[in-house]
Amino acid sequence: MEDISAMQQWQHLLHFRSHSLLGFMESENDTDSFFISPAGKTDLRAELIAEVALFALNDQLDNQSLQCRFPARYQWLKQFHSNWQDQLCSDLLVWKNEIDAHKLTVIFPASYLNSPSSMYGHTLIRLDREDDNKSKLLSYSVNFAANADTTDNELVFSYKGLTGGYPGVVSILPYYAKVNEYSHLEHRDIWEYQLNLTEQEVDQFVNHIWETKDTEFDYFFLDENCSYRLLALLDASSERINVAKDFSTKAMPIDTIRSLLDSDKVESVKYRASSGVMLKQQQGQLTEAQKQMALSIVEDLAYINDPDFMQLSDFQRAQVLEVSISYLRYLVVKKKQRSPENRIKSLSLLSARSKIPVKNVFQPIVEPEVRDDEGHLTRRATLSLGQQNSEEFVDFKMRLSYHELMDLPDGFIRGGEIEMGVLTLRGINKNATDDSGSELALQLQNFTVLNILSLGARDHFNQPISWRVSTGFDRFIQQSSDLFAHLDVGGGYSYDLIFNDDSSSPSDWGQVYGLLETRLKASGQFDDNYQLSAGTQLGWLYQGSQWQMKVYGSWLPAILGDEFDYQDVSVSLGSKLTRNLQLRLEGKKQWLTNSEKAGVGDSFSLGLNWYF
């Protein structure tokens, strides 16, 4: 028994992991009923002894045996106890027949810009039925999520998610409910990764979900999150899988997908476009006049009889009506504009479209050339050489996660930026005042705790607000600046610069954006120890696969505290070397004006980014 209790699979079934530098092991499950022995949470052998004694009992009443309570543990231990007899578990059998799982597919809903808790993406597992001709939407899915207080707002949810303020629960529910949430409510693309598990391993996975579905685990946004827990559930289902161990400090959803790909557990990959992508690609095939007609029809059904609309060809009118239907669905679902009036509009639009015999009026949805898992890795190290004012420097920068606008864009959402834990150490070559030459000084240049920027582009049908929040410690470029703490908050608009020309594909010139910003700074270097400023930032961003460029300027005059105005202009140019290497050229000029702190600073650097 002692040898069995030390086996890796027994540890996985009980979710035992190391929780200290000394290697102390305990279960990550926090529900007493998950164990039989009073010491089961911390003692693998005690739990094994207690369970083996009960698994061996015969003539148990239906649904009353320990085999019915822990079927996955029973099935694995049974290989060491050939004399055990299966007991009747009708409730478990009915539940498994209803689920009817024969294949497992990991579902990755891609990043969602307008929710900090969703900008890293998400994962769940779909339980596919044997008949491939049946709709996947009718299958069940397994999800792990924080059991959050529904009254908590987004900021409270993010804080509690980071600090373990919620319990995490495993749930099983129809897949169509999750597709509706992620694809329609949040306009998120979905990638489906079907695993190559055997039917016995799939059955063991379902058994283990039965064991865990009414229990609680800790939930932490960065490590013990949805993706980590699903990997741990897979580890418990197959001796061929041992991937959760690689995510002891953080578990980015896309990294957990990569771990399954790297371990050859993925059989096939499919793409499901969100309703937002469908609407965007459809409207991209309309003229400006057609787009305005689609909006007018949704606003007033009487426009269907307008002479300008009626003179269009059948093909063009069918295009307008289909976009109108997609846009109305967007309003009903995304904007929660459910009403009897909109139901009548929807039926009327569908009826009008059915009367036009032309089919297939739009080109097929274009799948992204690069999958999310094929983008750059989520950690980054940077080595830069440069000059600030008259001083030469060497910067070493480390970022824990995840992506910024000037990073390699393939596989990442356009206009989205989220960074956590960015540290820059700078070595400065100072000119000495005597004959000893120069000397090297080392200093903390800046530290970013959190930086989020969402540049959701506005168009005829989708009108998101661009926003940003950033906090950490930074320095001015001006000579001898000390570190100051800062909190930046801003909001505004962003627009795509995409033009249709005579070529087969539109020309993409990136995005332009404008933000109204406030910045609170605190430091002993300020006369009042703080400053609150407010102003604007205007910028242009180009995110090409090979080349990346960003140009912006800021103006932030003082409102409270120290009376000095801040202005800057920045230019960044990036070039892809490989999937995980980028060359970056950056220049910045900064002005502090209208005070005794007035001065000008400039900085120039050339660096190499390595994503790992």
C-alpha cells in the first residue's frame, strides 16, 4: 500500500501538489467530503488505507458504496485488487449515459478586450458524443470558474480573483450555453482542440468529474485558474498525461493549450468564428451606402420600401438584409436590447430576406492565418543599448506576462495590451569628474504592476470605448529623476484605417486613437509630494506580421499638486526575426514646462526581445 500511495496517479486523483519550497504536499481540494480519512488532505497513505477497506466491501445497496462516490479512484485501484467486485451505482450510470462522452475537446475562447478578467482567454472541455453528425452544441462541457458574488463589479472581481477571494468550482453544463456566452455575448472567437485520449481515458475523466463536481478548490487568477484546474483533471484521468506540474507559478490559458500540443495529446484543431467577426467580415464586403441602409432598416423597418433600397439588385439587397439581421442580433444579445419590438423586427427581416432567391451573398468567413497558440510565448526578456540625454545605458527588462501593442501581433487580438510584472534594470555609463574615466551605476528604471490598454475599433455597427489603466513606478527622462508611483486611467475612441481599393484585399494602415487621460503621481521629489494631471494622448498604431510601428504624443497639464505640465512624443519600430525574437528601435522626447522643473529629455534605444 505504501508503494501505491506514492504513485504519481494516486497523487493526481487526490490533487496533491507541492505547496512550499520544502516540498510539503497536500491536496488542493478544500472540501472535507473529498476524503475518507480525517488526515486525507495531507496524508496520501492514510487516505489510501481508508478507501481500500471500503472499496473491498460487497453486497452494498444501490448508490451507497464508496465505489459510487469515487468511481475514478476505484477504477484505478482495481488493477491492484483483482478480487474486488463492482457494486451497483444506478445514479452514476444514468448520469454518464446522459453525458455520453466518447471524445474530449479543449475549448479556448480567445481574449476579450473589454474585460480584464477575460483578456487572457479561457478554457473549458467539451464532452463529445460518439455520433459526429450530431450537433456539438448539444454536448456537455466541463468548466472550472470562480464562484463569484454576482453583486461584485469587474474591479472587485479582478481583485478577489488575484488574491484567492473566491472558491473555485467544477461544473458541467450544456455546451451551447457556453457558446452563447463566449461567442455571442462577448464576441469571442473559439478554437477547438480535440484530444487523442482513448475511450477508457475519457471514461475515467468523466468518473473524476463526478468526484469533483460538488467540491471546492482555491481559485487564483494567475495560477490555480480555469486552465490549470482542467489540466489537473486531465492528469487524474490518464497516466499518459502529466502537464499541470509545469504551471506552479502561473497558468496562462494559451500556455496550457501549448502544453497539450507539445505533449502530442491534440488530434485536430477547428475554428469557430464569433458573431462579432461574422458581422465585421460581412460589413467589410458592403459599400458605405449599403452599410448606412442596414443601419436605417434596423432603426425603422419602413426603410425596406425606400426607393434607394428597392433599386438595388437582389444580390445587394440580400447583403443589406443579412447584415441588418446580424446587427439586430448583436443589439439584442450584446447590448441586451430584448423587446417585443425587436422580436417583430427580426421576424420581418427574416421574412424579407427569404423572399430574395439569391443565396451565398457573402464570401466564407476567413480563418485567422495564425492560431492563438502559434503566437509568441507569454514571458519576455529584453536587452537594450541606448542613450538618454548624454548618458549611455544598458537595460535588462523582464516581463512575466503577456502582450503589449508593439509585441509581435500574430495570434493576438488587434489593439489589445495587457502586461503584469514588468521590471527594468538599467546600467548607466556615467562620466567621472576626475581622471578615472567613466563609472557604471545600476538602478531600477521602472516597474509596471499592471498595464491594460483596449483599443477596440469603432465602425458603423460596433461602438466600443477604448480605455486604459496602468500602475507602477517610473522615472522622467530628465536628468536625475527619482522614481515616482503612478496610476493612469484613460478612455476614448479608436478607428481602423482600412481602405478598399482595386486590389483583391483591402489596405490595412493600422489604427488611430485618441484618449482622454488622468495621471496621479506620488513621490518625495515633488514639492507637494504628488501631482494630478489630465490631458490627452493621440496615436497611430500599425501591427503588421513583419513590421510593427507606434507613434503617439501626450499632453498632461497639472490640475492639483505640483504645477508643471507634461508633454511627450514617442516613436517605436519593431521587426520580427523569428516567432519569438523581435528587434525593437525606440525613441522618446519629453518636456516638463511651466515650473522650476522645466526641462527637456530625450532617449533612444535599440533592443532585442526574446519571448519564452
